[in-house]
Amino acid sequence: MLGRKQEINLQVQQIIDGLLLLVTFWGSFAFRYYGKDWFGWEVSIGPFTDFHWMIPVIIPFGLIAL
């Protein structure tokens, strides 16, 4: 019983870690994207749609690295 509970807790923590990683990825993008307006940076980056392909790559490998 205890082993099954630990397994479920591990899976829940991995899901939460994945969501936090996704929020961090989006937050860093937003900071960089809107930094041109907020801080007067000269060079901006492309829209978020240019970076969608990174999400399925970063999330699984990020969880393994954590």
C-alpha cells in the first residue's frame, strides 16, 4: 500500500514539475518578448508560435534532468 502511494505521489510531482517548467518557459519568453517595450531593448524575438516545437522536447527531457 505504501509503495503504491509513493508511486502516485511521484507521478503527481512529475506532472507539477512539468507544469512549472512550462510556466517558466512561457514566462521567460514573455519577459524577453515584451522587454523591448518595457525596458527599451533594441532587438526583440519572434512570436510564441515560433517556439511551440520546443515544448514537447523540453518538458520530457526537463523532467528527466530534474
